Amino acid sequence: MAPPEEAGGGEFPVGMKVLVVDDDPTCLAVLKQMLVQCRYDATTCSQSTRALSMLRENRRGFDVIISDVHMPDMDGFRLLELVGLEMDLPVIMMSADSRTDIVMKGIKHGACDYLIKPVRMEELKNIWQHVVRKKFSGNKEHEHSGSLDDTDRNRPANNDNEYASSINDGADDSWKSQKKKRDKEEDDSELESGDPSNSSKKPRVVWSVELHQQFVNAVNHLGIDTVPKKILELMNVPGLTRENVASHLQKFRLYLKRIAQHHAGITNPYCTPASSAQVASLGGLDFQALAASGQIPPQALAALQDELLGRTTTSMVLPGRDQSSLRLAAVKGNKPQGEREIAFGQPIFKCQNNSYGAFPQSSPTVGRLPSFSAWPNNKLGMADSTSTLGNVNNSQNSNIVLHELQQQPDTMLSGTLHALDVKPSGIAMPSQSLNTFPASEGLSPNQSGFLTTIPPSMKPEPALPNSQQSNNLLGGIDLINQASTSQPFSNSHGGNLPGLMNHNSNVMPSQGISNFQTGNIPYLVNNSSIGVGSKPPGVLKTESTDSLNQSFGYICGSSPMDSGLLSSQPRNAQFGFLQSPNDVTGGWSLQNVDNYRNTIGPSHPVSSSSSFQSSNVALGKLPDQGRGKNLGFVGKGTCIPNRFAVDEVESPTNSLSHSIGSSGDIPDIFGFSGQM
Amino acid sequence: MDYSNLRRQAASMKRGLFDQGYLDEQFRQVEDLQDEASPNFVEEVVVLFFKDSAKLMSNLEQALEKYPRDFNRWDAYMQQLKGSCSSIGASRMKIECLSFRDNCGQGNVEGCMGSLQKLKREHALLRQKLESYFQLLRQAGPAGAATRPVM
């Protein structure tokens, strides 16, 4: 069907392709009939897995997805994250459960909307708005990411809006200035070079496994803090635009963040208290404290890493599934089939398989991100077997991705994720990819790679400030999300990241938020506070910022914050992927690298922590405020409250900013500066 | 045959179902979905509902036995059932679903058992009533006549 933009205004809703996923046949029958009466083109499916494969086979075959929350084969939140990550399609959640926390979770995971059963015809009539909104925000995102400086400077109001809510004043200002600085430093090539006008529909980029893998490799090589332009150059994929990469990067960062978040113990609401406790005590580290301090102790990172790898290092474990899911993710990664799933989370799990050995190699030793260091050796990145890299499915890839993420910015992130199929729409699925990551289930390594890729819209900006260290791990591996699928916030922290990817489980409804604010998620700090919105620098801000918001929830946001951390670099915000090389985290890019991989001072404590956060944030998909997808993958449950939180846009206090609370001097990558 | 009379009867029966709380507004929404392209939509959905819900209840009963005190599991089953009931407008059944979930929340096994029994009763009752209703509708006239029952 003609894309919304192309279709006449009055024609648009007609024929819109809707995919309904619900295991309740009665509801499915009623919904389908309603959709048919709305003159939509409705397809029903009673299984998430089947729906996912249908979507993967035909990415452009659907315009919007309506999914039930409770389903036997795959948690609706996880599906949400995956879809957001991979396909960047608007997903509407639905349930007979009207509990606010569940609804919040859905939003955090990046749901465009949440319908309470029984669904009425009037509600269905309006769902087309989500499609249009997303497309527009996607365009805007590209435009925005393309010309960050311009946008940034020229649209201060916009920025303010986006970031303000999430960051407290201090942080906000610093962040914004950082962002602006970053923008300035941003390559002018970052400007939309030939980016079609926002209004015009960009061909959707489908991030196939291979493409994602390339992306991951590039990111690994350049570091998570890199800029889309460089990634684009490195990838050297004809027809791929910087915007595509930017939004994908954004998503990826969010994903990572989310992963980190998960590891940080962001437990989904469904997590048992015990697990939550465990999570909190990741590796014996008090993430809360971490978040507060803005640093992620090496042990935490290591623990996180191990966690990701599926090792039980510390109690940090995603409640319930994560172990298994992680492994599942890992296993999945190995699947040769080009499942696109970017196993953001997978890489982590995959460690075992991962040829790169990025993670696995790293000895589970606690206290360090072994894998990361090992990573460079592995050369996962570029030089490494393209096949491995390219194997999205391979766990390796995913591992690599993670590793790369974790490793210094130079590590190749690109390796892990297969490139996502480039969809003509040109909208790199920022959010979608993130979503995919969290889902452990299907996330194949490729998927994880995706995480690293975080939505392109993210723009190199350090979006994940928090993620500094652990983020990398997390970012790529939103295993946690997987485990929890819907819970972890994963996704999205609330939606996009940290809270994003829905998958997640974070107990806190506001996953993302909690991260940010409560500091539960150290990682989340990311930037969520910053602006969870999609805007890269503040990416988290995204809610509205289209691409950024998408799932990546937040990761992006971190960048601005990071600047402070990074000390010299204005941009730091990486999602947290960057880790200071010296930093404990080792692999993850948390390092104090400025946005684009420039390592900033050695192990800046803040940065480390930020990386986690950022990734978390990124992962969380922010609710689709109407612009693009919320990064919240979460995907997603985003931990970043800001980002994903629906209220993020408006309330300055979005968790992100508030959560951070920490000193304003620190860029607050993780969003620590916000109140915790 | 006095179709109009039969139709009136059908309409009256339906009103009664609404008045007694067996059905709620959602049922009207479902009815509105019936059109020329799907002339028997309502009945089809209703049949589907009863079949599916019977299965769900049976699963739940087994779960009550097999997983004693596993309230989360029970609740999950019931959540699904509740969704079904609400989709079709089976109001009294939905109320029993809610009561079951409350009992789960309180950890009240006896209460759960009791709620389930009541639910089964309501299920049987509603099924019987709706079957009569549709039968009457069928008698009342061809598909066209049954499309928009007078309410």
C-alpha cells in the first residue's frame, strides 16, 4: 500500500496493513472484523513467533502491528522490542490488563499505544495516526540527525523541549551545551547530505543481518561513540545514508544500554524480588551506588559482562529467564539463517560461540571486562572473518558486537551485527533494532549486532553517556531483555532503552524511568535524564524525536552528558558503549570517549557508569510520543524513565535528568546528574 | 410465519440479556461488525468464544489441580479468559473472572475454586441463552433480517 505520506490524506488509512497478534481467537476475530470495517488490510496471527517471521519475511508488508501482551510463546513486550529494533514499525500493545504498571511497561518498551480490551472500533480507527507519526518522526529524525548542529542550534526550542524534561537544569544546560558543541564538532558531513526532505518519504532501510553485521563491525572498529558518518564510510554500503546509520546507531546504543541495564539488575516488574535483589547486587556491586556515582566499577562491568555472557558471576541476573534467554540468545545467534534478529543481547550470550571470543574470552573474571580486552585481539572487527561478522546469526557475531561495544571504541562493533537490511524507507530502524536485541529469543547474533548499531538516528553522539562501560555490553546484548522479554525494561527501558525494549521486565513500571531516576539502573542513567528522547545527543529525549526516540531510548542522550565526563570531549555521550579504555570496563565503550570514540581521559569514572546507562537508555525505547518510535526498545522497555516515559517529553524531571542527580560537573552520561 | 413477531421476540430476548447483565456494550459493538460481507459474524464469534473459553476453563481446572497454589499461573489463565469475555461482551462471565483474579491475589484457594465454578455456570447459562437467541434469529428471517436485530 502506498506509504502514508504518499497516499492522499484522505486515502491514507484505507488499506493500511495491520498485523494483529493475539492468542485469543475470539479477540482476534473481533479485531479483524473491526479492522476490516475500518477498511484496513488486516492480517491475524495467533503466535508471536509466527508474527515475527512474517514480519521479517516481509518488512514492508505491514504498517502497524497490534499485539497482545500476554502470549504463550513470546512475551508481547519482547515482540514489541524486536519489532521496534528490526523493523521500526509502530507497535500497539493491547491487553485486558489495564494495570498502570503494565501499561507503563508497554510504553517503555516502545509501544506507540496501549489499548485495553475490549478494544473498541473508535480506538482502532485512529491507529493510522501512529503509522503516520512514526514516519514523520523518522523523517524528522533523519533530518535531525543529519544536521544535528543545525537542528541543534536552530531549534533550541526543540532541544529544550526534548532535553529539558529529562534533565535537570544543570545537567540540561551542560548537556545541551555539550550537545551543541558536539554538533559543532560533528562533521559537517553529518549534515544531511542529500537527505531527502523530511516530508518526503525516505526509502526504508532494512537492516539485514549482513548489513547490521557490517554496522557492528564498523562500530566496533570506530567505537560506539563514533559518528554515523564514519560508520557509513567504513561500511561502504552503497545506497545507505548517514541518516540510516545514525538512526540505527541510535537504536543500537539504546539496545546496548538496555542490555547494560538489564544486567544492572533492572528487573522487570515480573521479576521476583530475589532476582531484583540479585540484579542490584550485580557482582556485588551496588548499581544504585554506581549510578549515583556515575561510575561503574570494573567489577560491575565484569559482572555485567559475565552476566551477559551467561555466566553467573554475580547475582545479577535477569530474573527468570535471563540466563536461559541469554543463552538462548546466544544460541540463536549461531543460527546460520540470516535471521535478522540482531541479537543485541545475543552477542553477549553468544560469547561462547562467538568466534570473536569477545566475551567469552574474557574470563568471567569479575571485575573486568575481560572480553573486551580480548576482543581487540580477536579482531572481530573488521579484519576478522567477515563471515563471522556477517553471520548475524552467529553468536559470534553477536558476541563480537558486544565485545566490540565493550571494547574500546575501536573495537568493532560492526562485526557483530549484521547489517540490517536496508529498507527502502531509509529509516534505519533505530528502534526496531533495539527491540530485537532484547529479545533473547530470536535474537541472533545479528541482532545483537544491531544493538551496537543503535539506531542511526542516534548519531554518533555519545548518546549513551552512561553506557560507558557496561553499556557496551549491555547495549549489544539486551539479553536481559530477552530473558524478561517484556519485562526488563529492556527494551527499553521504558520503552526505548533502558527502559526500552520492552522486553523487559523491569519491575518498575517505569523501567526506563527507574533507571534514570531511581538510579536503579546505573546504566540508565544514561542519558535518559538527558533527554531520553531520541535525539542523539540527548537522544534519549526522543520521545518525540523520532529516530532517536526509538528504542534507543536513551542511549543517545547520554552523549551530551558525557561530555562532562569525558572531560574534554563535548560529545561523549556515547551510549555508554564507549568506555574509556583505561576504564575498568575495558570492552565497553564507556570509556571516556567522546562521542566518537575519542577517548577522553582515562577511565573517567563517570563515563563508565554512563555507558551503562546510556545503553540502557538506548535500549529502552521511548514510547512513541508521536514521533518516531520511542527508542525504548524497548524495545522496548526502556529503563530510561525519561525517554521512555511518556511524560518524558514534558516533564523536565524525566527520570533521566533527575535520576542523575549527581554533580552537574560530570557530564552525567548516565544521567546520574539527574536525581537518582 | 410471522417473522416480525419472531424478530421482536429475538429483540426482546436480547434486551433481556442486556438487562440481566449477561451481555454488555461490547456485544453491541460486535453486532455492529456484522454486515453483508459477514452476515453471520456475531454467531460465528460467539461460537468461537464458547469453544475457546470452554477449553481455557478446562485448562484452568487442570492447572488448579496440577499446580496447587500457583496463583500466578492461575491468574495468567484467567487473564486470558477475561480478555476473551470482554471481547465479546460476556459481562457476567467477566465479573467471575475478576472475582477469580481477586482470589488469586489474596491467595485464597477456596475462593478461586468457587469462582471457577461460578464461571462455569455463567458460561453454560450464557451459552444456552445465546443459542436460543440465535436460533430465534434464524427463524425470524433470512440473513438480511437477522443482520440488525432490533434492540
